[in-house]
Amino acid sequence: MNAPQLLMPPSLHPELGPADPLCALWLAQVSLRLRREVAWCWHQRGVSLPPAGALPAPGDPAQDSLDLLRFRDDKQRFFDADPTARYLDDCLAALAPLPQRSARRGDWAWIAGACALTPAAQFVLACALAGRADAALGPVCAACLNDASRPWPTLALAQRLWDEPLAIAACADAGHALFRHGLLSLPPGRDALDWQQPLEMPSRVAQALLEPLAADDDPLPRREIPPALQPLLARLRSDPPAAMQVLPLQGAHGTDFAAWAQTLARACGRGLTVAGDGVSLERGLAGLATLAWLQGHDLLLPAHWQERCCAGAADGAWTVPVAALPLRWMLPLGDGSAGLRGVPAGLLLPAWPIAPLDTPARTAQLVQGLAGAAPAVRDAGPEAARRFRLAERPLARVAAAACGLGPDAGARELFAICRAEARLELDGLANPVATRFGLDELVLPANQASQLREIVDAMGALGRVHHDWGTARAWNESGLSVLFCGPPGTGKTMAAEALAQTLALPMVRIDLSQVVNKYIGETEKNLRRIFDAAETSDCLMFFDEADALFGKRTEVRDAHDRFANIEISYLLERMERFKGLAVLASNRRKDLDEAFTRRLRHIVEFPMPGAPERERLWRQAFPARVDIGALDCRWLGQQFELAGGHIRSAAFNACLIAAGRAPRADARVEMVQVLGAVRRELEKMNRVAGREQFGRYAALLENLP
């Protein structure tokens, strides 16, 4: 059946003509009925020949409403007798019967069939569309409503214009298909539309009705669906959305959720609509969801909505405006996020797990992205991909930033960009450490110094051995876990700083007071966040007083023992597959769990320094600007069995004593100040500091306070 020929433009504005013929006919219904109502309004005011282009001035709205009954028969006689009204009636008659055959998904006929819209409901929809699309409509609506304060289409206006007023009343309820499918919007918190409220239509819906929806050019890369997830994909294919469905996409921060969502949608024979970060959860969602439904798409929500949706978003209120839409919602969730609340179990699909990129995939993406970078940056690409376990979107940003570097840029600049993109954020669970020492400043026996050099060499060769020699599969790309053990003050923390500085790695100290939590399961969550962040950002993770966390598992006597053992077991498991460098320091090696020590790559014993080492420590403990020519460092090293930490403490105190008594410009330390500082240090350690311990320098003690 061909569409009737329109005798005038479908809207008041002559250039507004939708491509959909049926949509144009319904807009013409609105335009013609408005024009006819204007003619009646002039007649009511006693003007038989109104001025060209003029609208009747508004009168009393209350009186106008009271006159509806009084002038009912007169209005119909006017429509039959007035030449203008008869012409407009002839135009309206030419529009019937209206064709209802759909030419494409999302056109007017398709919407009318999918929502079972009556002619009255379609007229209300056309009034809302005309109000959204035609700027010339406002004054005409105000004239027909006899109220200059309401220049918009309303249900009251639609009821006045339509031939069956009772049928319009059925469209006011929130349960009507117009509102349930998001074609029209209700004011927040309302369960029905007020007669005088504007007929609100989301702008995206209006645009889709006025113009054919553009085909998706599929700009996103396709993802390879692992064989293990094929059964879940088969379920998605066999269960197209007949009502609301929520599909959580579980992946790490920075995952390219849009590419995965499009891959899944296309695999199910559907398209994808992506909600941008600027879409409002309260007001912008309904229009976007309706647009996706009109296109036959799934809808991907922004990643930053996960916290609100996981918290329930006011008990699922975010789903209410468009809950009736047969639409599949895809919601990105961070790896390990809590489940959605406020969503009925029948609407929630099993989560789709997105595995993080493995090293070959990261390398391929980064190398491809660095094609336009400096040669040294390109050469460092594979190593950066091995060291920084970034997801797709951060890798793309790294490549874009690296390509903007100058021709002299190299690995150092690329690693700095990667580290900045990793954004090591641990929310108080760890504290950054400013490294101050190098390996050449450590005073250690030859064996321990050799072990530290082996650790440096091992970290440098780790990526090559894993990925070029093939050990990555057997060892799960594991990194190095190192234990520094020995008495307090023997240089364990200093050695960790020296490793970090030599390897050019940032160092973070784990704050055990924040990690260990009395609530069951919270300690494991904190540990997981720490290890995940450290693996991504390529840093040295330092556990001081590690025996507090890595203690021996005990016999289970109550629930506390059982959960403490669970924490230790989880920690052991994460340490074994940790892909970076972890350094643990402990004064009590015997208190560590044996299963833990088995997983360590290196155990470095830090002994108490001997006399030669102590002499070197005394010479290095003072800054270069301090004159220590009067000090007998050999005698100090032989006479006092102190660890390096105590020697540095005594040296610092001696500087303070000397500076307080010497002229401002004289940076000089004498034996008397050092002996005083040593005596105080021995007293702190609860060791007797008698005159006999100070030997030939005992007489100097008489000058001490």
C-alpha cells in the first residue's frame, strides 16, 4: 500500500521532512490538527477573517476549559462549514488509512508494532516528536492551549486535538509502552504524566525517528574468544534479550571493554552502542538505551559506573526507567569487584571473564604502536612490554606518548612513560621510598656482596630467560623473591634501596599496620591489591619485619587459627606467582614458614660486621664535608662491636654534638664527640659502657657531660 500524498509539509517548518513516510504522516496529523484548532480559536474570539500569519491572543484558560462542553456542537459545525477547516479536514482524510508496514528496524511502523501502540498513542508520540524537532511549534501550542506560559505539546493538547479524547487518557500512566520503552520521559519520581507537563522525548530518540540510523562502521578491533568461553558464548547466542539482561564484563583496569563488548555483540548477530563517560546515570541513560533497542544493539555502560552499580545505585533504581526494554546491558567490572546489587537474579547473566594480556600480546601491541617512535624507543618496546603488565588502553596511550618523544629518546624515557601510566595507587597500603644508596656503598662480606650482584644480573636477564629461552610457561613468568635476614642494623633496608637504585626501580615499603585487618578476608583483599599493583608498575616491593606476615602456620584450634592459616596460604601462593621483585627483611628467620622459604630465589644473611667492615662503616658514616681527620676509625672498628645502623646513628649524634659546640663554619668532629655518642648508643642497647671499654681514650670521657 502506497503512502497517501501529503498536501502540505508535515510540520510547521517547511524544511522539516523525515525520511520515514509514516513518521511524516503522523507529523502531518499534528500540524493539520493544530492549524484547524487555531482556526477554531479565531472563531471563538469572533474573528472571521484573521490577519495573515497572526495567532489569537490567549484568553482565560479556566473559562476556555469550561466552554469545551458548551461549544462542543458549535465546534463540529464550524469544522463542517468553515472553508479553511474543511480544507484541513480533507487533508486529514487523505492521510487515512495509514500504512503500518515496516521498512527497517527502528522506523515508525516497527516501533508501533513492537510496542503495540494504538493510533492515539502514536499521535501522542508524534506530538512529542514535533515538539522536539520543530522550533515553530511552541507559539502555536500556546495559542491552542489558550495559555502563553505553556509553549509546548502536552497531553491536554493531544486530547483536545484527537478525535477520541478517552484514548489519550490511557497514555498518561508510567506503565504505558511509550514510557516503558523510553520513547517518552517521565519527570523524576513521578508514576504518571501531568496533563500540563511537556511531552518530553529524548533527543537521541527524536533523531533516530527523523533520520535513518547510521550503520556501525565497526572501528574497534576484534578479540579472539578463548575455547573455554565458547559455552558461555553459545548461551548468549541462544538467549537473545526478550527483557532486560545485564552481562558483567570482568577485567582488569585499563581493559579495552569496548572491543570485547563489540566482539560479543557481533558474535551474537547484534551491534553495540557505547555509552560515553559523560552520559548521566539519572537522565541520559534512558534515551541511550532506547536508541540501542531501536538499532538492535547491546549497550555498553561506562567503566566508571561499576562502583555505583555494585553498590546498588539506590536499590537498582538505575534500571527502572527502561526495565521493559528487551536489551542486553554490558557493565564493565574490575577484576575482583563485588557483584551487582539491586538487579534481579533472573536478569543477571554469568560474568564474562576477560583475561589480561599475556606478554606476547602486550609485545605485539606495543611494538606495533611504536612504529613511528625513535629507534632506541622501538628497540626497548619488547622489554617494556615484559616489565610493565599494562592492559590494552594504557598500552595505546604509552605508544602514543612515546611516538611524540624526540629522536634521542630511549629506553629510559619509554619506561618512565610506562611507569606513569601504571599509576601505582595503593591507598595507604604501601609508602614510596626515596632510594639513597648504591651497591658500592654497602659494607658487606664478599659472599653477600656477590649475592646482591647476582640478584641484579638475574633481574636484567629475567625477561630474556622467560620469553627467549622458554622458561615462562613452566615458571608462570614468576619474578624474584628475596629474603634479607640478620640482626637489626646490619643493612637489610639499605641493601633493598641499593637494589632499587641499581635496577632503576621505584621502591615501595608495605605498611603492615594497614595490610593486616581483623576482619575475615580483608587481609587477603589488601594483599591482592598490593601484588596486582606492583606487578603492573614494575617496582621493588619491600616487606619489612616480614615474619609478621609470613609466619609459620599453626595447628588449628579455633576459627582465628584457621583464617590466619588461610591468609598465610594465600600469601605463599601469590609470592610464588609474583612477577616482579619482592624483598623481605626479617630479624627472625626461624619464625618464617618453611613452605615460604622454599619459594625464595635468594636468601641473603646479613651478619654482624667484623672489625674491617666496622672501620669502613665508620669512615663512610660521616658526610664528605665533615673533617674526621682526628678520628681513629680503626680503633673504633676494633673496640666496639656495633652493627652498621648503630654506627650511623652514633656518627649522626656526634655531628649534632660537635655542631652545637663548634663555630658555624667549622664542620669538624673530634674523638670526644664520637665517644660520647657511642656511650649513648651502648646505653640504648642496655650494654655496660664502663671506662675500660674506651681504652686509651678513656680520659676523654671526663670532658663529657
